[in-house]
Amino acid sequence: MLKKVSFYILVFTFGLIPFSCEELERIGITEEEIVNALKEALSVGAGSAGSQLSSLNGYFGNQALKILLPEEAKPILENVSRIPGCQSLIDDAILKMNRGAEKAASKSVPIFVNAIKGMTVTQGRDILMGSDDAATQYLKSTTMTQLTNAFAPEINSAMDEVGATTAWNLLFSNYNSFAGTLPGQILGLAYVNPNLGEHATEKALKGLFSKVAEEELLIRNDVSKRTTDLLKKVFKEQDSN
């Protein structure tokens, strides 16, 4: 059976804190070391997520995370693609959205690390005792504004290179005007955010946190994530069980 390591030994050890300080002394682990080990593990995981997504095709080549144009606009996009030259604009817009996200992803690492460094013992305890994505949710709550500010300029700049921002904002604005009319409502057309940069940034961050959640799951289960002396010290007690 696959051993549940990393976070589970931390949970076990944290569980000893209120009841047996002697036990902590026996195995030579302090509460501070436990929280620092958690921070190290999360830093490694967040760094891995950012590194994977910032590589070429980190977004564009990942079918689960690839940023596409709004699904709600599919009816109009199908018609627009028939106009000479427009399919190229669609393809370029999709490529540039993803390239911008890949460029921005590298900026997520220091933002995540700062949030992790600022984690208190209480917050660390809550993460250890929380759900499988507790750390991801912590990072989301503490970094979303900074990440949005980091991602948006890169994505908008990439799309501006092909004139996608202006063209698509105009297209979606006109589409929304029609969607709000009676014929549009009869056809069931849904409102689309006319700001393509906002749409792409939202999808990019959703993909980023999806990757962070994957890394968190690995941290909770994979012995190979013991990448530092501190992690090995905190988690070694599990090996004897």
C-alpha cells in the first residue's frame, strides 16, 4: 500500500503537541521545525508548479490548462472563423494568451514564497489538519491580488502584439449588445466578458492553482518530496512505523 507520508507525519506530530512534549523531545523535533518543514515543502511544491507552467508550452501544450476563448462566445466565433483572415486572428489570440500566461507564471514563485514565509504556526496547523487542498486555498487567499497584477500585464502585452485585445474587445462588445436583445435572448446567447485580458488572466490563475493543488497532493503522499535535511528529519519517524 502506498505510504501516506509528508503531511500525515506532520499531522501525527502536531497531534502530539498538546499532549506530550516529552515525546517531541524524544524524537528531537520542535514545533518550529514542523512548521518550517511545512513551509519548505510548500515552497518546493509552489516552485515546481510555477516552473512547469513557465516553460514553453506549459499552458499551451497542456490540454487541461490551455487557455481558450470564452466558451459562451462559441456561436459567434464559429461564424467569424469563416471570414478570411479571422481564423488566423483566433489562433493567434489563443497562442498569445497562453504565451503571456507562461511568461507570467515565473513571477508566481516569489509571490508564493513570500506568502509561505509569512505563515503563522496557527495557519500551519490549520493547513496540516485541513483538507487535501488546504495549502492551495491558503495561497489563493493570500496571493490572488498580487498574482492578478503580475499576470495581467504579461497576457495583455502578448495579445497586443497581434492586435487581439482591441479586435476581440470590439467583437465581444458588439456580441454582448446583440445577446441582450430579444432575438439574442431567444437564441440563448450568454453574456461574455468583453475584456479578453481579464478572461485570459482568470483562466491562467485557475490553471496555476490547479497545478499547485496537484503539487500539494504529491507533498501529502510522495516520499520523494523530502528534498531537504529538515524535511527528512521531521518525516523520518514515519519510516519506523
